[in-house]
Amino acid sequence: MDACQEQGPDGHPEDELTNLVCQEDDLKDGEMRAVEVGDAKVLLVRTQGQYTAVGSKCTHYGAPLIKGVLIGDRVRCPFHGACFNVKTGDIEDYPGLDSLPCYKVSVKNGQVYVTINKKTMMQTKRVKEMCSVTPELKHTVVLIGGGPASLVCAETLRQNSYKGRIIMITKDILPPFDKPKLSKSMNVDSNSILLRSCDFFHEFGIDLWTQKEVVSVNTVDKVVKLSDGSLQPYDQLLIATGCRARPLSCPGCDLEGVMLLQSYEDAKDIHTLSMGRKAVVIGTSFIGMEAASYLSDKAVSVAVVGTSAYPFEHSLGQEIGQMTMQMLEEHGVKFYMKSGVSEIREHNGKVKEVVLKDGQVLEADVVILGIGVIPNSDFLQGSGVELDSRRAVIVNKLMMTNVPDVLGAGDVTAFPLSIRRDQMVSIGHWQMSHAHGRVAALSMLKETTEIKSVPFFWTVLLGKSIRYTGYNEGYTEIIFKGTVAERKFLAFYIKDDVVVAAASLMFDPAVARLAEMMALGQCITKAQALADDLSWLQTKL
């Protein structure tokens, strides 16, 4: 019997609460309903003639799953793409770490009842059952990097009865934290962005080494060397070191006040330095645009310098780029496009002016760089681990490198993307790093599962979220539904008469549904995208 299905109990213990939530024929297969049992909000689902009930809020940011997409036994969050099994409540795709609480359902005399334990009624998340370390076991897994790939790898190992030693090594001061928030909300309390508490690592026997850096890997002797000279042997190794922000190369680029956004401390410093001052953002990437958006009501002025005609021009296209540019301009942000920086001038050792290649001079107290990233793979020199031309770690569908017992995951890797016929790609998405970590852990345990997650990304500008799924490199055409100028649209990216990606604003849950269709291997054609009838997408214009 499924975990969420329990037929016809006649009585319930005193610590349980049971509510009649609907009639048996109220929902058809593939339908969901938000119901309440006491103070708890519950997602009631009917699939294959059976009713199940799980928590109603996504465990990532609390989005209402009733607004998401249900296909088969899986519901996908409308906002950021996390997926949950509606029978078990287990998380099946990311972002986020926790599963949904799961409730008893009974059907009696044509009526559907949901039963909840009163003591856990207000819990909206559930940590999967995990084991801890057995000290006498000598097997050791070393995870280099403190991001979601390492964390999900560690948790997946413990969820699958791995009781050896797990060591996570990170240069950061903080334990694993929600890094995408740094560019969207720079002045956050560090405790509010931690993915797990320090107690969590202790409880499940995960050794977390912060402020430590691996400087080399000896794959023959299976040992890593740290910057303090110490050596740590491993039996299996995960490289999940991510990428670092690309520095600017011009006179004055090392002046005080020229900032890269890489750490929690960087975000706090940028916030402090920019308050009531003149900020110049170099680069119109997602980091640069989110930083400009955040600072628009905090700095006395914000200028953005970009090399293309519009922000996001290469990633999302000219129309969406122009719209985002107008959004920020309405909040006082000034753009200097089709240009670059030739020099940063100083006064008393601090930033004073930014000189553009076209001769314009911008006053500046702080300069924030968002001009791309570099894979953190320098420490692998001489290790035998294969890198591509970008210096990304090459892995296969199982996240394995060319070296036995060495795996890679997250932004530092180049991996085969299933929805693009296993084209090798590097995708710096928060969601994809989670998925990599899980696959890497299962490969370590010899429970091989290929990476098949569909890329899902979002950016937030001035409180508006643009969502994106798929992989649009090489697209030749964009088909729009809705109106970009009115800031409510769905964009289909076309290549070879097939939809390879989609982006949206105020058009939920269209991108989530497209992601789920891609995950199921469905081919979405250009003809479908062109059609006025979008019933196949179960959405309306």
C-alpha cells in the first residue's frame, strides 16, 4: 500500500485529527485540490483512482504546489521547479533538500478523509531518514566544495545507508548556504541563508571543514593536500568546487572598492559600500543585473556597463533584454551599453571614476563586477583528471571523471545534457548542482543513475521573477505568447523546428509544465508553439 494511502480506519488515536475533505467523485485522475485539516494546509491528489495527501508548500521557498504541475505521480513547483512524489512526499528533483510531509487518506462510503498527527500538524518539511557514521569503518568520502552538490551528495549517501566517514571541505566561513540569495538580497543575516544547521552535520556524522582549501590531489595515492600542508586520504572523492567570479583586467582593477560577489562577506561589503554612494556595475549577466536591481533604491546612483546592446541578449534574447533594461531604468538605473571599461581611476587609493572604452567617464565609489566565471579547477593540475578547454572537469552521465573513484558535480563540471542528445555543457544552475550531487552519491554506492535533470533557472529583478527551462544554445528563433512590452509573456526558443527552451514572466506554471514535458522526453514542436490553442500546455493566454 502506498505511503499516503490508508483505506477506511474506523477510529483514530487521540493525538490524530481526521477531517472530511471531499466526496470521492469530486476529483478526477490527475487533479489536485488544496484542503485544510485543522490548521494544516494539505495538497490532496488523485492519481490512478487513488487519493493521496502531502504537504501543500514546496520545501524550497514555500511556493503553493496547488499552482504547480501534476503529471503522473509527480508535482512540480511552479516557481523554481522542485519536484515531489505525491504518493511518498519524497523530493525527486531540485532545488531544495527536504521532502513533503505525508498524510493518511481514507475513503469510506464515498467520502474522502485525511488524518494528521496533531503534534506534527504545522510541519511543512520532512528530512528523509538518514543514518550516521560508524567510527570503526575506515572508508572515507571527501567532498571538495561547500555548495549544494556536496551537500546533496553527503545527504544522499546517508539516506542510502552509507556509514563511512564523510568530510566536506570548503573555503567559505559559513556552512553550505543559499548562494543565489546573495545577489538578490545582499544584507541578509547569515543564519537565515544556511541550508543546514551546524547541529545537522554533527547529528548525521558529516565532518564539515570550513576555511580550508585543497591545493592539490594525488589520485595515485588517493590523498588531497590542504593549504596548511596537511594531507587527507580518501577512498572516493567528489570535486564540487564551483566557479569563481572573473576579475577585470585593466588599470585600476585592483583598487579598493572594486568588488567581486563570491561570498557572504562580499555581499555584506557591497551593501555597506553602496549605501548612499555611487555604484557602477560592470556586466549585464544575471549577477550584474540582480545586483543593480538590489542597489537601485539604496545607492545614490547605479550605472550598468555592458558589451552587448541589451542585457541578457545572448541568453534570453533582445526583446527580453530590452524589457529588463527598461524595468531598471524606471527605477533610476542608467545603462551604458556596447561599451567596456578601459580604466578605473582612483583618489587616495580608492575608486573615483570608471573610464569607458568610448571615452565616457562615470563617477563611482564602488564597482561591482559581473563579467563571467572561471571553473575552480587549478588545484587539479598534475592529478590526471581531464579538463575541457574552459578548464571545467569532464564527467559522464554518472558524474564520473576519467580517474577511478574521482567524481565531479556542479558548476565546475562539463557534463552530457540528456535533453540535447548528450551534448557536453557547463550549466551554472543552482538546481542542476543539487541533481549532480545526488547522481554522484548513487554512483559512489554503485546504484547507478544517469543525470537526466532538465535545467531550470530563475532570476528576480525588482520583485519580478523570470523563469527559464531547457537549454537554448544555438536557437534560431523565439516565438512569444503574451506581450513582452506588457511584461507578461511566454517565450519559446526554437532550434531545428523544436522547442529547446522557454522563458516566462507572469505566466506560471507554463515553464514548470514545459520542464516536466521535457523531463518525460516529449518533443515540443515549433508548430505547437505557434498555435493559438495552447491546450496542450494547459494554460491560457
